[in-house]
Amino acid sequence: MSVRILGEGELRRLVRLDEAAIEAAEHAFLALGEGRAIQPPVLALEIAARNAEVDIKTAYIDGLPQLAIKASSGFFGNPARGLPSLSGFMALLDATSGRTVAVLLDNGYLTDVRTAAAGALAARTLARADARVAGVLGSGVQARLQIEALSLVRPLERVLVWARERNAALVYADEMRARLGIPVEPREAAEAVVREADIVVTTTPAREPLVQAEWLHPGQHVTAMGSDAPYKNEIAPAAVARADRFICDVAAQSLALGELGPAVAAGAMPADTLPVELGAVLCGRSSGRTDRDEITLCDLTGTGAQDTAIAAHALARAVAAGYGLTIGE
């Protein structure tokens, strides 16, 4: 048995945040919507003493040559030690024999790409076609990648940003202005961003809601991707209830890890709420936006199907380009 090993540098050269990455995300969600994916619940380990978490995700997608098992970690005290907060790797198994065929030492890079691609897919599916002003809450890696991905599916004219640290928002604005070639403007309050933007993306690890119901306005789309654990919450329960269309990646995960859980716990949503999943919208089994004045909210908690799709995409590119170190027989 031979195994191909790829490092982060190689994977960054091979896989970009581009239309191909969005297509990989769409493949994953279509498989979920059409019942062609087998995906167990996320295995989540919280290490409170270390201000850390470790998640394991996996999925089998009928039609793909491999399936991925991903371990990702977030040790949020790392920046104080001069280290990045996020890390991880993906192992790829042959979908026919189960033999290990590759290990992708991506340090979380592929997760970053697939997460941003899913955000772009959600906006392409649910946001108004004439949306031009984007708003982002947060200033980290995903805040950058989500807006970069969004610019691939909507012709943005302006970006608004809020972050807890004012200087972080200023740095973000300067960097993204240069990257996108459009105005990127910091705001003093999250409220100002939400009230002004056509599309809002929330990218924080907030444990208390940031987005309030009264800030939302007709025709707006919100993608919430920061909450992926029971103790996280970016969208106020009343704001979840105010959305005309609440869409999520996986209904059970939204209830256990995402924005639906706090809304149900607060009594803002019925306990038996069964939200529409993005895959069902993409394959035509459910409707997304039906009116330009609807408020749409998409809760993304991250799926193993996304990981399998982006990992298979990365391995195909690696094989074609002759990248990686092969070990074993």
C-alpha cells in the first residue's frame, strides 16, 4: 500500500478559493440533498482548561473515489504564543477498498477554503441577484475568505466590517480594499454593518448574540458560520425567528451546534422546527428565496461531506500535477 503525503504549502499551490472550490462545495451539498451521502454526527471535544476544541468530521459520497476523515483543532490561546489558533489534517481512504491513499497535512487550510466556498454557495443560492453591499462581523481568516468568496458570486461594490478590536477592523479594511479593489469601510458597531448591508456574514466565535432582530431589513441575506458548538451563538433568537426563510447545512447540527438551538431554547422557534437544508434547495426539493423582500438566513456549521469533497478535489489536482511524497510499497 502506498500513501501520498501532501503538506500545507503544496495544498495552497494546488487548491485556490475559486469557482472549482465552489463546485466542490455544491457537489457535497447536492449529495446531501439527494441522499447520496452518508454522514455521521460531528465528534466534538471541548477542552475548557486549554480554551480549545477538537472536531472530527467524515462522510462518504456516492460517486467520489475517496472519503475523508478530518481532524481539526482550535487552540484559541495560541496567538499569545505566536502560533495560529487553527490546525488539522485530512486522511483520505479509497471509497471502494477503505485503504488509506493520502494524508493531507493542510493545517486547516482546506477547511478554510471549503467553509468560504460554502458561504459563497449559500449567498449565490439565497441572496438577491442585485445585492451589492456586503457586511462582515469579525476580522479573522474567515472574515477575509468569506468576502473574497462572496465577490466571486455577487458583483460587490462596497464592504462594511466590524470587529471587537477597532485596530483589527482597520487592518482588515486596508488589506481587503487592496485585495478586492473596492471600498472597504470599518464601522464602530455591528448594528451599523447589519443595517446597511444587503448580505451579512458572521464569522466570530461569539458566545452571546451579535445580530439583533430589529437590525434586519427586507431583502437581506445573512450567512451565519461562526457557531459550530453548543456554547456559541451569533444570531439572537428573535432574529432567527424574524427570518422568512431559515436554511441550514444539516438540521440536526443547527439544532445541536448552530443557531437553531438557542432559538428553540429561548422559545423563539418551536421545539419541533425542521429547517430546510441547503442541499434540498440546491436539488429542487425545497424552495429558497421566493421574493425579493424576504429575509433569508443560512446557518452553516460545517459538514463532513464538504471535507470529503474538497479533499478529493485536492488529491485529484495533486495526482495530475505530480505533487506529494509517496511512501510505502
